[in-house]
Amino acid sequence: MFEGTMVALVTPFRNGSLDIGRLRALTAKMVDAGVDTIVPTGTTGESATLNHEEHLTVIRHVIEEAKGKAKVLAGTGSNATHEAIALTRAAKEAGADGALLISPYYNKPTQEGLYQHFALVAKEVSLPIVLYNIPGRTAVKIETETLARLSKIPNIVGVKDSTGSLETVMDSINACRAGFEVYSGEDGLNVPILAVGGHGVVSVLGNLMPKELVRMVRLALSGNIAEAAALQRRYLPLIHALFLETNPIPVKAALALLGEIEEEYRLPLVPMSEQNKRRLKEEMERACLL
């Protein structure tokens, strides 16, 4: 459904408001690079600090700029099921190709609670849904058994795995129905996950170097694992630098160094420390970005 290269897009701000011009320019950059799917309003897009109007404004502008040349998988998750349904429905009405739903955070639902949450969203909105398994952010992991149950729901089409565990990825592939897609949500594990049967990646790195990411993913999916792995190793120091602080702080700092956005965040996120920014800049220079 969303196989290939996906980029978790940042949300640019200027003077506290959305910077629509920069947002559309970043979207155009992804399209020109051959990115298969653009993922706005996720963790990297600071969705937690966007109000509903801003959330949908971002989605609409990304869809308009993508012009059908790239799919749009809109982040519509929430820790309130009714809110996730409303956001997902609005994304569908805006023309999104699918919705990315994070596990409910803070509530710490049981596995049955997770199942009922996602199942109800899927029932209420007939849009392809990708689950987002990132226990480091949500405090609750979608266990393999729960994922297997959810994969039987026809419009739940895949999972973005940010558990950091190759074993979990392989368990998920083995347990879920045929055709259910597993995507890497860890830039440092992109090629390893593709090598064991993953279908694509949802990348932060792609904000900076989408062409290189597209090449790496295409090599891996075509079976050229050795060459793809060589690229993965080459980019690994930069990937490490992009996670020196909470995502998306470093990637927004990097895009600001490139002159593509203003280095602006919303509290409680704050600018990158000078020490870490120096290291980030060094890795960008080694990667020939600066």
C-alpha cells in the first residue's frame, strides 16, 4: 500500500505560526526527489502542539503540493479515540491516501484497549490505516498478538515499527496476515529491516537528503542489500546526530543550517544545545550537505 520511501515531514514555523511557504517548498523537495509517500503531522511534524485547524491546514497544503505525484499518509493519532476518529475523517475528506495512527499515549491502555481503539477508528473511517508502534513515546507497546489481530481488519494495512527491535519486526511479519506491510520507523535500522522483509521506511533523515534515501531504499527492495547497507553505514553518523536530542529538534536545526526553514519550535521543545549543534554541523559537513 505504501511500500518504498516515506518521509516524516517537519512542520516549519515562523513567529509562532505555520510557515506555509516553507512547508510547500519542503513538500516539493520530496516530490522532486522521488519520495513515494509524504507523512505530515506525525511526531516529526510536532503534531502534539498543533491545534486541529493547524493540523488539517498542514495536511491540505501537503496534499495540494504533492499533486498526486506522491502519496500522503497523514498523522491523525490521538490518545482520545473520538479525537482520532475526527482527525482521520477530516484527513480523508481532505484527500489523504491514508492515516498514520500512533498508539494512545499517557492513558496506558491494555492490549484490549489498544485493539478496540484502532478497530473503532478503522470501522468509522474507510481509509487505509497504518499503525505506529513507538513505545518509547507512548509507554505502551502494541504486542505482536495484538498487531496480528488488528492486521485482520481489511483497512488496517501496515505498521510503522519504531520499537528498535529487529526481532519484533520479524515476529510482526510472521504473525500478521499476508499483505500486511511492516515499515521501518528507525533510520538507523532502515536497511536491516528491509533486509528481513520490511516493505518500506518512514524516515526523518529524508528531510535532509531525500534523493539519497530513495536510492538506498530502492537498492534494498530490489535485493541489492550489500550496496544499500554500504549507504546505510555511510549515513549512520549523521543519523546518530539527528537523534542527539528529542526528534524533531536536531532535524529542524539541520534544515535551518541549510536555509530551508527557520529554527523555530513550540514549547516544550527548545533549540538544540550549542555543543550538540556543533556535532550535527560536523556530520552534515562530512555528508557533504554543507
